[in-house]
Amino acid sequence: MSCKWNGRGNPRTVAGRHDDDCHDEACAGCQACQEAHCRICGVIHTPGACPECMAETREALHEIARMCGALPEEVESRGVDGEAMYLLGPVADPEAIGHMEESVRAGRVPEEYLANATGDLHPLWVLGTWSMVWIDALEHETDEKVTLEAATDYLDANMTYMGGYERVPFDDFARDLRKCRNHLEAVLHDGEQVDRGAPCMGCNATLVRVWDYDDKGDGWRCPRCKQTSSDAQYRFAVMHLHREEAEWLTDRDMQIRTGVKAGTVRVWARREQVRRKRDQGRTVYAVADVEARIVGEETA
């Protein structure tokens, strides 16, 4: 039996079924659906959370944990005044808060740090408070300190049961996870929706950054040929692109690009037949000069 949306705040109605007092011939069905619906989407008939919504909620939890691991690198890049530094704030550790208060007084971090570090979207605040809510509701016992790792493990391990537990609003829990994840994405990507990279080696389309739950799954995807490259493969592609388009190359890269042995390139440079220079601690040679020498020897 299928049902349909009947306006915000109204129960879903069953198609083709009517209330006893319905006399509207054009009515497509007004009888309220008596089945239990997913606690998140409100569409699928299920006593708890439907599999799709449960999977999305679990994915949001894993994404939060993964992106928190990228916050230190973001702080190193943006500095202590950035939002990433606030998200690393000690919201659940009194000892750590004391250390940060000393840092504020010493002028090492901004005065607003502690206030901003305890916002509703702070990952440790979201996961930590919800883990305590569920531990209390499910009557679990733990002496473990509230940390991001402990909260993530607990929520992940019990989420399937939590989705059908009626005494705690699982939909509010799922909503807070989504809001926290979206906030972390905004901080780490600084408003950028797509991270584009070098051209695909297969079809020359611009590669797009894709993210997984850990560093091993991160990579680059071609929107045209749908091939996905690991970070190592991407670095190789960038190196290949540089080698094919650069105006200056090392002797080894010159050998790969032109076929002229690295030793020959160095000999030509010593004879001042090929220009050379130092670049970031390496000796590089002019590609145009080597290619001109090749053409000259072929026509001689």
C-alpha cells in the first residue's frame, strides 16, 4: 500500500481511500495512512529509520570523523585565526580548556577562540553530547572519557538499534550530524564546491577531487570517462603533464621526454650548446635547446 504527501504537518494519505465524511468526487484519497513511517524521511513504511536514511546518517558520522582528521592541516595552512582552529577547541576537556585559557592570556591565540570553540556545530560537542544522551537512554555504562574517537565508535556500533528506539528523537540526532558535516565541509573547502585538478591522461577532461572515509580512498575522478585515480596515480599524471609541457627539465626527465641520454644532455650543457640553470636546488636544462640539437643532428 502506497501513500503520498499531504502538506507540511499533515499525515500522509492513502491513494484511493477516503474518510467517511469525504464527498469530494475529485479527491484522490484523503484517508490517513496508518502505517509507521521512517523517522527521518517520513516516506518509507518502517517502524524505525529506513535503510537509506540509516546509511546516510552513518555516512555523515564517518565523514565527520574523517574531516576532523584534516583540521590540523587546515590550521597549518590557514593559521590560528581560522575556523578550523576553533573546531579543534577543547569543548569537553577541562584540563585542555585551562591550557587554552593560558594561551589566550599569553596572546598566542585569539581571545574569541574559547567562545567559538564551544558552538553547537563543534564536532566533539555534537558527537559527545549525543553519545551521552544515547548512553543514558540505553542504560549503558562507561567510564571512558568523552573523545571524538570514543563517541564515533559508540554511535556507530549502536546506530542500528538507535534507529528504532522511540524514546530518543533519532531524527534530531541525524539532523545534527548532517549540520555538523556540512559545516566541516564548508570550513575545509572554504566554500568551494568542486576541487579540480590536472587533465585526465585518457580523455584530457579536467579531473575532479573525490573523498572517501580515509586517505586510501581519496583520489581524483574523470567526469567524462568515469575513471578514478588514486593520489599516487594523480601525482604521476601531474609529473607526466609537467614533463610534456615544461620548458626546463632535469637531465633524467629530458631523457624520458626527448630520448636523448641524460649524460649527453650534461655534455651539451658543459659545451654551452644547451642552456642550464639551478631551480630549487636542481639543475635543469632548456628543452628548446635540446630539441634544436636533435633537429640539427638529424639534418646534418
